[in-house]
Amino acid sequence: MRYIIFTIIFQIILVAGDLHYEHNFNKALNKAKSQNKEVMMIYSAPWCPECNYMKDIVFKDKKVLNYIQKHFIVLNFNIQKDKLPNGFKYPGIPTFFFIDKNAKQKAKIVGGNKANKFLKQLKKISE
């Protein structure tokens, strides 16, 4: 019985430590408006090492995770299979677009980074 309880608690902790990704531009924008946040839209692909590093390492850093959850609605698109919103050009992946409540691009980050540097970039963008 203890093993079952421990397993359930461990799974809850793991899920709580992950970002929730939206996959619909309008839904993410509406959610951002209702929560007084901005949208952080990510263009990535499963074969991209930097994309996977960001998702598997940087986004699991507690400081980065907490900051993103507090300030952004995260919208994720796979460039190979998803229909990408019009008007957002990208030179490579990962690309992070920061979009205000009026669907206007506020900033863009191209490429991955270590957690502390990415957090500094996020703070500068959300000021």
C-alpha cells in the first residue's frame, strides 16, 4: 500500500514540474488575456537537439519553470507537422516568440541557452 501511495505522489510531483503547452494560437491568446499574461510561442521539432535541451533541461529548472508559469502562456508548435500562425518568421529552431495581448510580437529569442541566461532574457522581455 505504501508503494502505491508513494508512486502516486511521485507522479503528481513530476507532472507539477512540467510546463503545460497550448497548441492553438487563439486559445492561448484568449487564455493570456484572461490571466493578464503574454504568450511565449515556441517553434521546435523533435529532431532538434537544442529544442530538446530547452524542454528537457532548461524548462525543468525550478526558477525558469516558475517564472514562465507566472508570466506566460506557453504555445508550442512542431514546425514539421503543425500549421504555423501567419506573420511569425523564424531563421531556425528553437525560436521563442513573445506575443502581447493584441497578438503583436513583442520580442523573439532564436536558439537555446543555459537556464540562468534564458531566465535573464525572460526577465528582460517581461519588464
